[in-house]
Amino acid sequence: MAPAQGNQAAGQTADQAAGHRKKPSVLDQAGGPRGMAYSVLPVVTFVVANNVRGLKVAIIAAIAMAIGIAIERLMRKESLQPALGGVFGVAVAAGVTWYTGSAKDFFLIGIWASLGGALLFLVSVLARWPLTGLIWNSATGKGTVWRADRLSRLYYDIATLLLTAIFAARFFVQKWLYDTDQVESLGWAKIAMGYPLLAVGLLVVAWAARASDKRLKAVGLLPARHS
């Protein structure tokens, strides 16, 4: 009985480890590299179509591109969540643009969302609950133990302030292009300041998480079995 129980326990441990390995990452949940590439296609389509055929064609083309991406994902049996979110976002932006009749309003919601993100991250630091630490440790099941260590809070403060700067830069640059009616440049700025800058921010968040974990293990606030 003991060997059988041992084999069963080992099997369960292996299954748990496999399940842990299969847990989708942040990149996977965003649709992977393909999903990130897909996210810029409606914007590119809108900018090009607006220059070539005008606003109405650009709106229709952007929506058609977003729907086409969703259909392609469905046919490939991939996650539809990023694609459906993209369709919704493009549809709302297109609706605003159609209502106002101004091509630059296609980017208006994203511009103000960047300001909202910058303020949210900044307030979280001022409240001593840096959002990167809160999100990361909640997602990894470590809770709020990191807040008991001053250096850990500092690491997450740095990461959160960097994301604050990224969102603020998006807002100020794109708002200036919006105010000066530079629609084409606004589209390219949205792409250039999107995932590339976010990737830099996420690298710093990952650094903060590793530095915090190392620190918490050193002071005994995090068991060595956590990683």
C-alpha cells in the first residue's frame, strides 16, 4: 500500500506541477505576440484608409479589420477575449468619430484613458499602496506581506512611477498631436507608445518583483519555497 500511495502522491505532484506550468502568463492573456500585433492593425487600417479614402471608409475599414481578427481567432480556436475587447474598443472609438465627424476623435478615448491611468498609478504611490506591487502579489498569491518591508515598497514605487511616466507621456504627446490636428502622426504615436513602452514598464515590474522576493526571503517574511 505504501509504494502505491507514494506513486499516487508523486503523480498528483506531477499533475500539480504541470497545471502550474500551463497557467497562462500575462502575455498569453493578452493574446501573445500575435495578439499584440493584431491590436495595432485596426489603428493602422484607420490611418491609411482615412488618408486614401476619407473618414467614413476609414471607420468601416477599422471595424471590419477588428471583426476579421475576431473571426480569424475563432477559426484558429484561440482565445477570443483580446479580439472581442479589440472589437468593442474599435467600435466605441468609431462611434465617437462618426458622431463628431472628426478623424482625430478616433483616438480621443485612448488619450484620456492614458491620463486616467497615470493618475491612478500616481495616487497609488502617494497612498503607499503602489499598484504594481498590489497587482503582482495578488496575482502570485503572496498577498500584502511585501508592504511590511520598506525596501520592497520602494521597489514597487519605482516600477509604479515608471508606469505613471509612461501613461503621462502617452497623454501629453498624443494630446498635443490631437490639438494640432495631426491625425496621421497621432495614429503612429499611438502604436509606437503602446506595447513597446509597456514592455519596458513590465520589465521594470518584473525586476521589482524579483528584488522584493529576494529581500523578503532575506528578512524571513517570505518562505524560501515561494519564488
